[in-house]
Amino acid sequence: MDEHAISENAAAVLAIIATVIFATVIFSLLSGLFTGSETLVEEPVFDVDIVMGLGERGNTDIPVIRLSYEKGAPLPLNQTTIEVVDPRRVSHSVRAAVLIDDVIQKGDIWYVFYFDHEDAEVSDYWITDEPEMVFGTTYHQGIGMFSPPGKWKFVLVNKKTGRKLVEETFDL
């Protein structure tokens, strides 16, 4: 028997310890992969700007907020909170209008606009991915102006994480 060799019992204990450490490392890596860890999920990137839509009198100078989803995982619209804040700092909820799809995906373009539908208890600010809602008359005679004029803030929040995905200010 070699006096410098470790016993079979000590070798077995060391093998178990090494296996547990290896399994813990592998489990940590895989659990992060399957739970959508922040480090592994591509951050959403939006391009937000102003385009001109079709007004009620046929004029084509009505501001519309255009939201382009540049990259990131698909985001169901019902998992977001969208609001516009007027120059008086009054927040207005943005509701879904006519939708082609209810998921915001890479390459999609969405529009936020004002349309008075005459129900005083409901917000008059809408979001759609149907261009005809802001550039045509298929659904109505035209959209209205954001009022009052001045600096408006557009805010898009992921309800699931509570993170602000977009917060932009525009002179409307």
C-alpha cells in the first residue's frame, strides 16, 4: 500500500464535492438561459418620432407619434402601459384602436393619435398598427390635434417588469 495515496473514502468524498460544484455551475447557467435573464435577453430598442396624419378637414398636417420597434423580443400590447402627458402635466391613457396584430414585434410601426369619440369617460388617445387609422378615412373622417399645444411626453412601460421602455418628449 502506498502511504502517499489517498484512501478510497477520501477519493469518493472529493469526487462527490467536485460533482456537486460542477452541477451547481451548470444549473446556474441553464436556469438563467431558460428564465429569460436580463443578461441574455436583447433589450428593446424603439425609434420614436412625429409624422403627419390626415385631419378631419382633409388637411395632412396633424401630428402623430410614430413608434418603430427596432429590436427586441415580441411584446404583447396588453403587457404594456402607454400614456401621453400633456403640457399641463396631465396624464392620458392610450387605448388600443383598430389593430392588425396585438403584439409589438421587430419591424412593426405603431401610431399614437388623438381622436375624439365623444365618450367623456374614456381617453381620446389611441394606438394602432393600422396606417389607415391615421392616414386615411376608412374608419373615420380624420384625426384631431393633441391639445393643448406644447411639449408632450410619450411613455411606454413594460407591465411585467415595470421598466420604462420609452420616455420621449415632443413639441406638438
